[in-house]
Amino acid sequence: MANYALRVPESLFAYARQVAEEEHVSMNQFFVTAIAEKVSALKTEAYFRERQARSDLSAFDDWLAASPEAAPMEGDELP
């Protein structure tokens, strides 16, 4: 495991401490979880950008055209 000295503005640190206390977790766990959430969000964004880059809208249109003309299933109706 690595160590990293982190400089945090007092106001942000105080709020983080308050949230960590409310969540009954240590400050270390709070910061590690926050970093993990941000990394996950960035990786998810990159994944969808890559998926979008290899998409084929004409193939999607073909797929939609091949879908049967059927009424929505119960519970799937538009309001």
C-alpha cells in the first residue's frame, strides 16, 4: 500500500470529517472511497466514449426496423 501526503483546504477537510463521522468511517476510508468513486466514474466515461466511437447508427436503424410492431407489455406503456 502506498502513502501520499494530501494538502486539503480546511473548509473541505472539515466537511469531509463531518461526513466521515456521519457515515461511521475513518477519514482514510472516506478519502480512499472518494478516490475510488472518481476513478470509477472516469473509467466508465472512457468506456462509453470508446463504445460510442465504434458504434454504427445505420446498423441500429436496421435493428429497429426489424423489431416487431407489437403493443408494449403491461407496465411498459408511456404515461
